[in-house]
Amino acid sequence: MSLFSFCQNAENAGFSKKTCIFPPVVIEYIRSFFIKESIMNYLNCSAEELEREYQSLKNKYDEEKAKGLNLNMARGKPGKEQLDLSNGILDVFTSESNFIGDDGVDIRNYGILDGIYECRKMFGQVLGVDSENVMIGGNSSLNMMFDTISCMMTKPIVEGCDAWYKVENRKFLCPSPGYDRHFGITGYYGFEMIPIPMTENGPDMDMIEELVANDDSIKGIWCVPKYSNPQGITYSDETVRRFANLKPAAKDFRIIWDNAYCIHDITDTPDSLLNIYDECKKAGNEDLPILFCSTSKITFPGAGVAAMAASKNNMKVFKERYNYQIISYDKMNMLRHVQYFGDYNGMLEHMKKHKAVLKPKFDIVLNALASELEPVGIGEWTKPNGGYFVSIDVLEGTAKRVVQLCKEAGVVLTGAGATYPYGKDPKDSNIRLAPTFPPNDELVTAMEIFCICAKLAACEKLLQK
Amino acid sequence: MSLFSFCQNAENAGFSKKTCIFPPVVIEYIRSFFIKESIMNYLNCSAEELEREYQSLKNKYDEEKAKGLNLNMARGKPGKEQLDLSNGILDVFTSESNFIGDDGVDIRNYGILDGIYECRKMFGQVLGVDSENVMIGGNSSLNMMFDTISCMMTKPIVEGCDAWYKVENRKFLCPSPGYDRHFGITGYYGFEMIPIPMTENGPDMDMIEELVANDDSIKGIWCVPKYSNPQGITYSDETVRRFANLKPAAKDFRIIWDNAYCIHDITDTPDSLLNIYDECKKAGNEDLPILFCSTSKITFPGAGVAAMAASKNNMKVFKERYNYQIISYDKMNMLRHVQYFGDYNGMLEHMKKHKAVLKPKFDIVLNALASELEPVGIGEWTKPNGGYFVSIDVLEGTAKRVVQLCKEAGVVLTGAGATYPYGKDPKDSNIRLAPTFPPNDELVTAMEIFCICAKLAACEKLLQK
């Protein structure tokens, strides 16, 4: 029995809505009581009850399927409303503009390998490092991460170490669930990928400390330290400090610190992340982290600006490569971004507009999960203060089935398992929900269908159908 | 005696200019007669004559040096006047524009790994291939070439072959003089680079055919087939056909066909280049070439669009990598370029404007060489119909000295030797002149100084100073 049905029953039984106003804490108590004790908690149901629920869900599902919908919650793509927020950036330059930046160079021409000064300065603030540690890239931080790993594959980042290509049993740590495209890069380069469980404070640091201390073939770890993909977890101060104080057996172990959602809050109670670079300096470990970010989810995913930062030692090796790889990235787009925002504070102001668009979308997702799945006891999910995803663990062994059911009913989700290395979720339970792209009305429908599918798959599983 | 002095003497001796109008062919005959027979041809001079010339040049040089100039003919950079030609591209998009391209995708967002259709179509015409063989990149074809070599370093382009990293004695053919940044890439990746002499028809094909047929550790060759860098030579039809019919011992041998100057004519008698891709298909060698081009010298070097093309087999391997490397390159800049030009013909029309700017610059260089160096017999240079450079061979053993003298007098040239692998010009005679960047008045001065330096260095050498 759902809380809603309970209240309806109670009302039918004579309780008026007016006499039934409790303070929120009481409501929450009643709600969790009913969730735990509900006879409709699938895990406590009889086979008959489940069979009835299954038939009812199946009917609803078939109705939805018949509509021939085409909805997409697969990727962390900004929606049209978000893209429109940045259209003004296209008015920054016209044929009449001045094209000389702070370096005194015509930005239309070749030159300035590490990016124009004003852009390095702004991204230095985003990443919490000096501008001299920053290098600006093209439109994709993923590309810079790929190039960074590529670099270390064929050139040692530390003199005396082997290039990673030569390390036959090379390994990489992968906090999981995590970002599929991270795992894709180390998969492409033949690393054995070791999943590290995530906790509410970030990856399991006990496990990481022990692994890296004893195995010099472990060469790095993928991190999305703030509003992690997909869980929206922000690493605790202690986690950041423990990262900064790692003592890896491999001298060329590197932390890939992908701060993709560094200023991407969606609530009024945003998380804060300790500055990894400062902590590493304190610990005498300045060469450990390599930081990344981009404006893909600030301006345009297809036409933004990406940046990386690292110690002087690291950047020397990367820049030697970049020096052969390119003459300069798109300086016009760099200056376009700087002039559009004015400065870092302008960028933060701009993010408030995204927040205003995204908050209702996350509410749609979280409300649907709370009203539909919480009562039947078959899911656990995160309630992030920022980022791009809600991560849900559906009933163990049903994630693939849920994604398949959704797909057949016209709702595309991120593939089940995608959040784990090799695409293998050992429990087959994690699904990444990406609420940003669909318009709100479509998102409501998509979430209705998702919840039906999650419940339907759970019934099937429990009934061993 | 220079032709000018001869004419002046003749005039003083009673010949009026009016009575002295000969058809061009006669003028040319007289000119070459005087060049061959000139008593001032350094190679025929007495030590005394040379010493007088040396002193006179030294005085001129010191005068120029005292001016403290700061001129640059080092890189193939478009000048301001050329950059201004494309400013209109910045008016293509405003905040009010429509951002849906032919693929039906919002170009501001993620997606379309190989680039938007209309852009692939346009670059297909530039490269002479079907749009389906084209992939669009960021702002740099050098970057795409680097990534292409990087790809083959760690993944075999042909199943069963070793990744090049594993081939310890890997080699690459380098037509020389050539493009220093090409050699930089294969140098970075530890290839032994084998210089291939250039002829007026392109690289020495006899040598190439023999080398590749007998050594399977030779993995590729760098080519700038039209208006080659630095000589401005366009490969003859026979050369292209011989390339297309190569039978390399290495199954994974690839021709890097950098068509950087494919539509970059500077005279009214442009060269034409046979379509390598068509010829390779005819020869059953479709997988042999990988083609590159960009708009760096069409719109903006700092904010253009690059493209590559290759067979389906090759692209499958490259795209697998790109799929992990990036989600999509800057589609907004792709559509900006397509809309600005309208189509390929619009691009060709645009190139006529560049030609109008560049022709006078090349004339300044060629006229200076003809009037100053030809008479004294110490240089040989190319007279290209397009491209970005004039390549000159100064007196053997003096190129480094000429570049140094120029530098000390405030004229920066491409480093001597840069046009050869490892920066080693065996004859120390080749210098690349890049006339495009300086304003015309500066170019005149720079060429005056260059000619003084070339002559001064020659006198020093001949006098064994």
C-alpha cells in the first residue's frame, strides 16, 4: 500500500484532510514507517500480491509502450533551455571586433601553445591553481584527459620510469559507479581496471591506500571529486587529504582529477570540495594530481573551452608533447569565453541560471522516485546538490532488464553496467538517470515509465518469471 | 655588374630607354648572359674583388644592423591583411541564429563524432573524396596528423601487424627540404627519419620505391604534395601515380598526404595535382594514403577547421580511437565555416582574395633575389605558383651563418636546417623564406637585409674568413 493509498483510505474512513495536518517531521516518520512496514514493500509481499501487482504494472506498461514515445535520459547533455542561456556569447565577436588579447597577440593567428593569458587566469580560478600551471585546450576536457594518458603511454612522466605501454600488467583504479568515458580510455589502452567501491565520502580510501602502496603497476586513478558521475557525491575533506598524502609504490602514479562539475550546483545547499592541489603541495606531493575542467556544461558542449592544470614537472612532459601536437588551440573561442563572462565571478553568476533550469528537473526525478519506488522498497538513490545525474540502484539483478523495458517503451537510458569498468556491474543494479536533456513534460513521462519498468522488473525477478 | 648597372651604363653611353625596348625573351636572354658572364659572379671573382665586395657589404650590413629592426620571416603565418579577409565569418552566428544543422542536431550540444554533414561534404570536395571518408577535427590538421601517428604507435592499423611502438627500428621517409613540424612528430615518436631528395616533380620516387619494397620497418612518408613546404613544388602526375602504385614491404606503410596548400594559388598559372585517392583506388591501394587539410590559411590559423580523409578500413581504426578521445569537435565552428563560404566554390572565390594579397609579397621576395643574388651567382631558389614559401639554397656551408647574420640585424628567419630531419641540412645551404606575415614595406627591408647577409656570408666563406 502506498502512502497515497493509505491517506486516501484514511480519508474515506472519515479523517478529513484538515484534521490531518502534521509537522513535516511527523509526516516523514509516518512515511518511513509505511515504507518499512508497507504490505506493498515487494520484499515482504506474498506471491499472490506480487502477481496482482505484476499484472497491474504490465497493463500500465503496455499502455505506455503503445504510445510509441521517443524520450532520452541517456547522457549528461544540457537541454535546449540551458543552451539558450549562453547564446549571448555569439555576440561577443563581430567582424568589427578587436582581436588583440592580453598577450598582445592577434588571437586570429597562430601562437600561444598554452592558451591566452586571460583565459588561463580565469580557469586557474576555476581549478584553484596559479595561471602558470594551467594549459587551455580545445572544446573537450575528455580529449585532454585522453591525450594525457596517451602521453604517459609512450613517454615516462618521471625520468627513469618506463612508458606505460611497456608495463604489460598496467592497472588503473576506477571508483565505481563512475564515468563510462573515463573507463573507456584506460580500457582502450589495455589497463586492467580495478573497481573501487564508492562511499558517501568518496572512493574507499583504505582500499586505495593499500593497493597503491603495494603494487607499482597501478599507474593512476580516475576521480570526479565533486558531484561525482553518476552519484553526485563530493569527496570529503578527509578523502581529499588522504589522496594528497598517498604514497604510491609507482613513482609515476597519477590522480586524474576531473573536476567536471566544479561549479555546477543545483540546490541552495551546495557541497564544497577541498583544494587537492594545495593539499598535495602541503604533503610534498605536487606532482600527484592532474586537474581538468571545461565549459561544456557552462556554455556549449559542442563549442566550449577545456583546461588542465598540473605541476611544473608534469606540464613540462605534457607540453613537450603538445609542442609537437599543435601550434595553438582556438584562441578566439578562449577570448570569446573570457569576454562573455568578464571574470570568474561572472561565470559563477551564469551558473545560477543553469541551477534555476536544473533544479525543477532534478525535483521531477527525485519526486517520482520518492513517490513510486520508495514505498515498494526496491531502490536506493542519491539526492545530489549538483552535477548532472541521479544514480539509482534498482533491485539487484534487474538493472539490465529495466533499461531494456524502458528502451522498448521508448525511453533511452544509459546502458546498465556502463558505470562500471568493462561495462560489468557485479550486482546488475546501478542505473544512471540523466535528467537535464528532456523538456520537463517529457521528463515527467519518462520518469513515470522508468518507475513502472523498475517495479515491473522487480516483480518479474521476485516471481522468478 | 648587375643588369641594372649595365642598363644604367648603357644609358649613360647614349642608349635611350625608349630605343631599348626588347621583347621579354630577349631581355631574359640578356639577363642570363650577364648572370653567367658577370664579372661580379662571386665564384669567378679574384680575392681582391671579393675583399672589396666584402668590405662594401660589411658597411651596408652595419648600417642596417644599427637601425635595430625587428622583422620576422620565420613562419608561414598569414598577415593581418589576410586575417581581415575572413572577419565576416564572425557575423555568421549571433544570439538569434538557428543552430540546427543538416543532421538535425543542435550544433551547440554534444554529438556527431565525425563532424556535421555539410562540413564533411565541403571538405570532401577540398580533398577530392566522398564525404563519408571525411572526418572533421578541431582547429589544427597538425593535431590530426599527430593523433594519426599516435594511433598507429599503440594500435596496429592493419590486423596482424605490430603497433609501431613495438617496432624498435621504425623508420619514416622525409622528403627534404620539408616541413619541420612533420619531422618533429616522427622525431618525437623515435622514428629513424630518412631524408628523400626533392626533384622538380616531387620526391625521388626511384629511391622511395626501392626503400619501401625492401624494408618493412619503413612505416610511412610525409608529403606536402601541392606547393610543397618549403619549395612550392607540386608533385607531377607521374609522381602521384607512382605513389599510388607503391608496393611497400610493410603492410602498414602509410602515405601522410598533407594537402595544406591545396587551393592556395598565388599566380595566374596555378599548378594542378592529380587525385591521389582515385589513383590509389585504381591501383587497389585504397588504404595507402591518409589525407589532411585545414582552413588555417583560408580563414584563421587560430580558429579554423581541420579535416582528414582515408579509406573505410583506416577510418575504422582511427574512429575507434576518436570515439574514446572526444565526443565531438567544435560543430559551431564547422557550421560557421560552411555558412560563411556557402559551398566549395565560395571557398575558391575567397582564395582569390588571399592571392591578391600574397602575389605582391612573393614578387617582393623574388624580385629581390633576382636583382641581388642572381647576378652574383650564389643562390638557387624556387618560383612557386602557390603555397607559403620561397625556398632558397644559398652558397653551400653558409645557411646557418646567413640566418645568424639576419638575426643580429633584426630579421628572424626559419632556423637553418629546420627543413631537414633532425634539423641537419647536409649542405648547410637551404633557407625557407616566409613572405606572408610582414607588411610589404617591412618585407622589402627584410629582403634587402637578407640579400646583404646572403652575399656577406658567401664572401666570408669564399675568402675563408
